[in-house]
Amino acid sequence: MGRFYRHVLIEKGYPHHGAVAFGHHGKALFEVFKILGLDVNEIGYNQPAGVRYPTENPWG
């Protein structure tokens, strides 16, 4: 979660706002965000260890 915090929450300017959903709720939340008119490209999620975030240094 440290990488997610640095590369998603802090870079987008909201280090104290986040939500955790335990279970398989991503599909439903994605649809709700679309219905509410929110930009679904702003949805961030924790990447697996082998997958870099777009702003993550590949040599870091």
C-alpha cells in the first residue's frame, strides 16, 4: 500500500482521502461512479508488486 499511497493518493493531491472495499465490489463501484458522472479514469487501485504505476521510477 505504500506504493499506492505515494503514486496515487499523494500525487493526485488527496493523501488523507481513500476507501477500502473488502470483497469483489470493483465492478459495481465502477458503474456507480459512471452513473454519478465521476471520471472513472481517476479511480486508483493497488497494483501488484510486478506492475509499476505510470509515474513510478523503473530503476528505483
